[in-house]
Amino acid sequence: MKELTRRQERRQETIEEILTIAREEMREHGVAGLRLSMIAKRLGIRTPSLYTYFESKDAIYDELFRRGFLEFGQLMAEGPIREGSVREKLLSSIETYMRFAQENPELYQLMFQRPVPGFVPSEESMAVSLDNVAKAQAEFEEIFRSGELESNLPVEEARDLCFALQHGLTELHLANNPDLPVGEGRFGKLTSQSVQLLLDAWRKS
């Protein structure tokens, strides 16, 4: 791998600084409240100089969206139990999703909500997002192929139902008890019960 020149290293360092500051600003002022002028001020440069690194504010959002899904995908690959029971796998998946949202609220909002009017992720960034969806579908297909569960729903709809369940619980947990850990609070403690609902509906008789 070709080594970076000092100039290239400094450029990459500045890009990382911009993204770190952007995340801090989004967390403090809301995702849509990001201002290039504030990023520039904190960097000690003029606002137009930011365009040397990102062509627009949406380009910053896009890079954070892409990186967010790369990080989330890694967590989902490492976090959920792969060799346990179906119950353990589903529960671990929901808890990993909820924990990611709690620890990275600005990325979670950018990735799974639509907080910025007019922002559309690039094809490259959407490809990273869709790769996560494809992996989740493959896991559901494997679960139903194993014969442990059965459903009249197409696999895509079963997958989306689980997405909706974990997203809904996460949204309600963040809205009501954002400072409590996963597993506690009015909605955060319902992860196990929600998985049981799915198992009761899909358990093979």
C-alpha cells in the first residue's frame, strides 16, 4: 500500500476533524442544525475553505451516513449471537440496534430517520445501507430454512416486521428513557417480551 505524503496525511486529519466536529454539532443542535460556519469557526478557518474537503454540507451528511452504516454493519456482524437459539439471535439483534442508537444518536437519526429536508444519500452510501438489509434477509432465510420457525409471510415481510419492532421499541425508549441502559425503562425492558411475541406467532407447531 502506497504511503501517504505529509500533505495527504494532514488533509485526511482535517477531514476527520471536520466529521468529528460535525457529529458533535449535530448531537448538540440537532442533525438538521448543522452549520458549516460553526465547523469552520471551531477549526479556525474561513467557511469557504471547507469546500476544499467537502463540496457541500450534504457531502458531510453523506460521509457520516456511509460511515454510520459501516459501523452499524460491523456491530451487527459481531454483536448478535450467531450460534445460539433463534430467541437469543433475535434478542441480541434488537439490543444491538437499540444500543447503537443510544450511543450514536446523531448517526442513528441520520441513518434511520429523515431529519434533513432534501438530503438524499449517494448511490455509494445507499449501497452500504442496502448491504445491511441484504445480510439481515439472508439471516432470516436461514432461520426459516432451519425449520425452527414458520410463517405465511414472505421472508422480506418477516424481516421488515422485525425491523419495525426493533425500531419502534428503540424510538420509544429514546423518547422516554434515553439515559437508561438497554433492558431498563418503560420500553427498553420490553425487548424480551417483543421477541416472545414473534416466537409465539411463528413457532412451528
